[in-house]
Amino acid sequence: MDFGYDEDASKIQDLLKRFIKQRVLPLNGEWHRRVAGGDYPLDLLEPLKRQAREDGLWNLFLPDLRADQPGTAMSTLDYAPLAEIMGRLPWAAEVFNCSAPDSGNMELLQRFADDAQRHRWLTPLLEGEIRSCFAMSEPDVASSDATNIATTFTRDGDDYLIDGRKWFITGAAHPNCRFAIVLGRDDQAAEQLPHRRHSMLIVPMDAPGLEVERNIPVMQHRAPEGHCELVFRKVRVPVADRLGGAGEGFAMAQARLGPGRVHHCMRTLGQCELALEMMCERALERRTFGKPLSEFDNVKDWIAESRLEIDQARLLVLQAAWRIDRFGNQAARVDVSAIKVVAARLQTRVLDRAIQVFGAMGLTPDTPLAALWTWGRAMRFLDGPDEVHLRTVARDELGKARDQRGHTAAYFTL
């Protein structure tokens, strides 16, 4: 494995860092003031988006961009440090058209949409003209097992009728969110196998019968783009808006989640790096009992442990990215589960230490630490809870042990 970056990839990293430092960070204070007042500042975003596209910092996450599509195609491995750089400022990814869940939706549409769907939905997404959301999780079932998804797609002539409820749907409150990709139980699915009962439909957000019930606060923090509850009451969608075939929804959902989890984890590493830098600066500046916090052994331990853990997690994430690029999403399935657990736990540990060093200030909106800790805790559920991913890793290890049962016998000394 070679985690080095060629000249072109290194140049894009440097360009991205300069762009954020010179153009995005100066607007950070205004962004947060306006968001706190209930405004989503599109007028700040649009000029930045235009400049990012002119600078070649556009749609960086999509490796299979076609020549007629806007953007700079990067491999998963080359995109990983870019996601980390963007992650330090949670609203930055939208500037470069690399926001979740749009990035995952664009991957889905790129792979599975027909020409009409690409023209109507993928092209404006790639152009940055609209936003989207992905509606999978539900309040009434254990959505960690996606075969439980209960929202129904009932065939009615040339249409489907959708009935159900979804929640924690990221991006649904964004003022430019124009459609949702919805996973539901399809009565047209021929197979009765649990993984062949669900399909995906592309649903306009203004479809009659679709309501955004509420934007759900996550541990008392309300995301400006929303983690929303959606209600579908006899929402009529043409069969032509089904993505892929009947019963193929579960497989498409799994294909979507692999690279997206890598992106999430790299953004987490960027936030952990920021927290560590802030922790170190605070430790050098803050004095107690006659000396700087940096001279207390327990604070030194927190700093050192954070450095080690961030670097360890980064290597694991880069390994997953390398395997996706080389062998495909399915081959990296266990690696992706591993990084999902490691990154989420890392964020809560590092942010907790940083908050402790900052004292009461770390609990306030004066720093980004409290909000970033909240996101780390939420990540232990997002894209599957820790327990599901740990089970995936354990099953893989036990499977290898069954295949090689008895090979450790020679190591016994009795």
C-alpha cells in the first residue's frame, strides 16, 4: 500500500487549504450568526461555489466523472485528505459541491439512473444548482437492519403510492433541497428474500402528500440543513422514477454507503485535528495553580494520546480508501465497518479532552467543540450503529478462523 500523493493530488490539497483559509474562514463568523438567526445564507455560498468551480475544486469526490460532467475526478484515496481538510469547517463541503448526502446520491444516480433521471436530477446536482436528501431510516423499526424498512410502495397503474414515515433525513430542510431518494418495501418485487423486497424511488420534495414534519435537534443542536422527519401520505410517483429495478434497493443502498462512510470518517479526522490544535493552544495559554495547563502531566497525556489515536485512525481509513479503489466497495466492506466504529469513537474521545482543557467555555457556542462532540456521538448511529459494524468485523474474523481451524495447534507448548 502506498499512501503517498502524486504532484497533481498534492497541488489540489494545497489549493483547497488556501481557498478555505483565504475565502471561506473569513466568512465563518457571519455564517454562524446568520444560521443562529434562522437564515441559511445562500448569498454567501453562491459566490464561493462559483469561484471553487473556476479553481478546479468541484465534485472532487466522484471518481467516475465523465468528460461532459463538471468537476475534477479524484480517486477515493486522493479525495480522503480533501475530505479531512473540508471537515474542519462543517459547512465548507457545500462550497465544493461535496456535501453529504448529495455526494452519495450523485454516486447512486451516476451508477443506476437512466438517461431521463440523469438529465432531470443528476445534472443539476453536479452543477450545484439543487440539493437532495436520502430517506432510509424510520422511527418505528430498527433501521440498522434495513430489511425492516416498512415504508410501502404500492403499484397503481403507471404510478407508485408511497406511505410511511422517515426520520433523521439529513439535508431535507435545506432551502434548495429538491428531491429525496426513498427506500421502501415494493409490492412489485418478485423475490421474497429479505434483501430483495425493497426499491428506491426519486421523489420531488414538493410532491403532494409529502410533508417535512420537523427538523429534529440532535442532542439539542439543530442542523441548519436539517435532520428531518418526513411523512409520506399516498404520495404519487411515476414508476419511471424508480431507480434501478424492483427489489434492487437494498443492494443499491449498500453500494452507496461504502465511499460515503470513508468521506464521513475523513471529515471526522479533520475535526479531531482541529480539536487537538485548539487543545494545545489553550493548554499553552491557560494558567492554573501558578503554571500553564501544558505543564500538567494529565494534559500532556491527553495531547499525546490524541495525536497517536488520530494517526492510527487515519491509516485505517486510508487503507479502506485504498481497498475501495483497488478492489471495489464490496471488497472493502469489513474495512469500512472498522473505520466507522473507530472514527466515531475517536471523535468523542478527542473532543471530550479538548472540552475539558477549555473548561466551561468548551460547553458553549463560543467554540466549535460542543457541536463537534455532538456530531461524533451521533456518528455512532449514522450509517449504522457501532454494534452492527462490530458484528461485521467479528463475523469476518470468525469466518477466517473456521476456514483455517486447527492451524494454531502447532503453537501450543503442551
